[in-house]
Amino acid sequence: MSQDLIVKPTRGITLIELMIVLIIVGLLLLASLPSYTRYVQRTYRTEAVELLIAEASRQEKDYLLNHRYTPRQAFIGVSGRYRISAEITADGRGYLIRAHPRGNQLNDVCGTFELDNQGRKRSGGDSQLCWTGRG
């Protein structure tokens, strides 16, 4: 028997095998996308809570110094995902601070966050879960 008749095994993968692997990877990515999106939204919620608490601290400092809360112009958070606004009562003895979602954060189940001078925390979703970052 001559050496020409011996068939050597080929190395590598076929195009069909490559396509099957790519389809499986694509399906796994497609399945994980909603979970990843919720994770990102939860991360940005933390920024909203921090901004509300920081604004409440500023308001309390103003009240301590001036015996009334001070109106402030609305501002956008660092990430641009929330607009923070503060409404002051007519007598200057109360406030309601809101974090309004913007951009992709509009699809978040927690919606708008609110914090008032009594420390009451509200949101569009389950307030307990949204404010602790677990929702």
C-alpha cells in the first residue's frame, strides 16, 4: 500500500460548526440582555438616591442657617439619567425633591423618586425596593 492512499485527519472546524457556535452565543446574549439592562438601571438609581439625599442635606443646612428652605434651579445629574428638582412650600418650611428619569432610565420600573422634608421616600415602583437598590 502506498503512502498516497493514507488519508490524514484534517484539523480545524467547518463553517457549519462555526455558524452553530455563533448562533448559540447570540442566543445566550439575547437571553441575558434584559437582565443586564435591569442591572444598569439599578446602578443609575443609586445615583438618583445619592443626589436626592445630597439636595436634602443642602436644604436642611439652609433651614438651619435661615429658618427656611431655599428654592434652587433644577439640575441634571452627572450621568444625565436624572433631572433633580426641588419644590419649596409657600411658607418656606417644607420641600419636595424629585429625581425625574431621563433617556433609557424612563423605562425603569421605579420611575420618579421623591423625598420630602419629613423624610418620606416615594417612587413609581415598590419604594422600599427602589430606594435600597434591590428593585
